[in-house]
Amino acid sequence: MSKDNRSILEDYLEALYREVLEFYKYSLLLPREAVKDLVSTMLQPPKGFYKVFQPEEISRALLAMNNIKCMQNDIIDAVRNAARYLVTKRSFEVEESSSISGAVIWPLTIKNILSFRPPVIATYTRALSEPEYMLLKSLVIKAINILKMSRNGIGAAIEKTKQNPLIASAYTLAPKSFITLADYVLNEIDSLLTTLKTLIDYYPLKFVHVPKDVSWSYIEKLIRVIRSKPWRTKWVEKTIGLSQSIKNLEESLNSLRNVVELLHKRLDKDVLKDISKTVRFLAFRLYEIYTYMVTLAAVLKVFKGSIEEIEARSIRIEYNYGKSIIVVYGEKPGRSIIEDAEAKWLTGEVINKNELTALAGKPDIGMYNGVKVIIEAKFSNTPSYLTQARFKTLAYIYEYNADAGILVYPGPITGRGMDDEEQETVGILKAAKEKGGLEITLPTGKKLVILPLPPTETEINIEKMTRILASLLS
């Protein structure tokens, strides 16, 4: 599928997939585990979301890219640490022998002589023959074999699906967009295969001998041997964990192939609806995460601070020797006025506080350090939806007594709008896209900012968000 024939939705989806998983390029030093956990949690479709697909199958398919990136980083780290360990550590075996083939341990040998037993000898072991190194190479070989099979299966499914005339003629862009994502995953599989094949020919794995056809039973046997030892280094523990990561990756790639194959075999109304839901769900969630990361990068630049604490979806950034700002994602940025309200049904019964608390809204992103800012991120170009988002942002400013609210959207806007409010929204958002954004100061002094952030312009987006937050949080 040539890039010239692609829609802006396909370009944005691929950019979101790439940028969210590679945001470290922009000096956002979030731990890889934190990014992995965040993406894994947010790409879980709710139960009952689909008619044809199982939510678990779709979730595994959507996480294929995340699993590939994590696998690449984890294996590279394991090989580097294994090589470093070989240089800095030495292992010895102790045995009783009459032939002197190592260093004599004299205190123990004297005791043995008194009891007419052989000397005690310490001999240097060949580390590359130890099960830890055999396990590491076996896992890399296993990953290569799985990736080769998955690459062939997904590649064949994509080619068949592209030949389905219903894909090109579908009134929705969703099937074509999903195939674009599958194509992107395929390219990443090729990249990971190249990396792993290089590692196999690189010290120390090049000098480790294992069977050509590595089975899971062989890997499990090596793990049992390693676990029988009294202690293990950190890199060995992580290497053991790689076995489950490889199995998870295999499941993800199989699920992706299954979804693509179904688009070839059966593209009826129900499948089309499910795929449309999937693409919309993926785009919305990735755009929220993307905006969160842009915001974090901007806050770090504004305050020249550092990430000090990560707890679930809350991050504390410290600056100026002890001051801090909290940035939250999908959590309440403080207490909602609804939680302190009193309410009753029109029949007279009082609504309890727990029910009221459940009615409190949750902005996509919030931050506070004395000044409170909330952000709504909406991956949409529809006037009606963005009009609702504009009023929703204003409502959150009131509900959380925020000093400012920012509505973020990718642009461009399509459609004219159905009524006056929507037509006004179209005009405002188009102007904001042309002029880099819009800031409205309300009579109360609170501010509403409308900010276009296309995911294909990350560096520009970070600079824009930095300027705005520097003004709002100062």
C-alpha cells in the first residue's frame, strides 16, 4: 500500500503507534516498564464491545507492536549484561581430586590429608558452557523461529486481504487503516529479526553451543537447572523472564494474523463494525497516551525537573530543590465539587455520597502544583464531537476549580457542522490549526486553550505545549 494513496487517518495511526512506543527519543526518561504497563492497560477493550471478535483477541493483536519493542529492548539488555558479566566475574568449581588441575585450597586440603582423602581443588569453569548462557542463546533462537513463522503468516494474510475488493470499496477507512497497522508491525518484525540474527553472531552468543532446533521443553529444562542453584544474578533472572515475554509475543502475533485473515475471509457488516470500533478505540487511546507524554515532556522542560515518583497513572516531577508538580492520566486531578454536593431524587430520596462520587468526571490529563490545569485529548475531526469536547473542557474547569483547561485535537476538521454551535466550532478549530492554537481568557480569569497537536509533528507539539504550560503554570 503506497504512502501516496494513504489517508490522513492511516498516517496518524502509524505515527501514534510509533511515537508512543519510541517517545524516549524526545528525552522523556519514563522507565520502559512504566510505558509497557500503561500501553498494556489502556489497550484493553471492554467486555461486550464486539459482536464477532473476542476482546482478548483484539487486545493481544493491538499489543503486538508493544511486545515487539519490549522484546527487542529486553533481549539487547540481556546480551549486553551477559557479556559484561563474563568480563567482570569468574566462576569456580570445587572438587576433591588427586590430580592437581587447579588451585589447591590448603585449609580444606590439610583436613582431608588428616582423614586420608584427596586434596581440595578449585578450578575455573567455562562460563559459556553454563546453563545461563545456553538459556539466553536458546531464547534468542526461539524468538527468531517464532518471528519467521509469524512474518510468513501475517505477510500472506495481508497480501490476501489487500486483494479483497471490499477493503478498498468499504465506506469506512477502518479496514484499510487496520491493514496499514499490520503492515507496520510486519516491518518491525523484519527489523527485530535483523537485530536478533546479528546478536547470534556476536560475542558472547556466537561461542555458546546449543541445539539448532530449540524446543520449549529444552528451555524449561535449562530454567529448572538454573533455579536449582543457590543464587542468581539480576541479568539471569531477567533472562528467565524472557521466556514468558516470547510466549506473549507469539500469542500477540497469532492474534494479529487471525484478525487480518478474517478481513480476507469474511468482511460482512458485523466484522466491518467490529474493525471500525477497534480502529477508533486504538486511535482514541493512543492519542490520549501521546498527549500525556507530550505533556510530561513539556512539564519537564518548563521546570527543568526530573521524574521522582511513578505510581500507577500519577507522576511526581521534582524541581527547584524540593518543589514538585503532579501529572495524572485518567485520574481525578483533585477533588470534584460533585463529591461535596448534596442531591436527591425528585421523589425525595437522598442520593448517598458514594453514588455522587461515581458521577465525578475524569479529565484525560491533569496537573497541579498550586495551579491546576486539565487537558482533554480528542482524536476526532468531527464538528459535533469536538463541540461537545469544547463544552466538556469548560465543565471540567468548573468541576475541579481548575485555573485552565486545554482541548487538544489532531486536526484537520472535516464537515460544516449541523447547527450554529458546531459551525462556530469548525471556524474556531480551523483558525486554531492555522495559527498554532487559541487562548481564551474568561471573565473569571480562568483560561480555555484550544491546541491542535497532529501526531506527525511531535517536536513542534512539545515546543507548543511547553510555551503554553510555561504561561499557565508560572
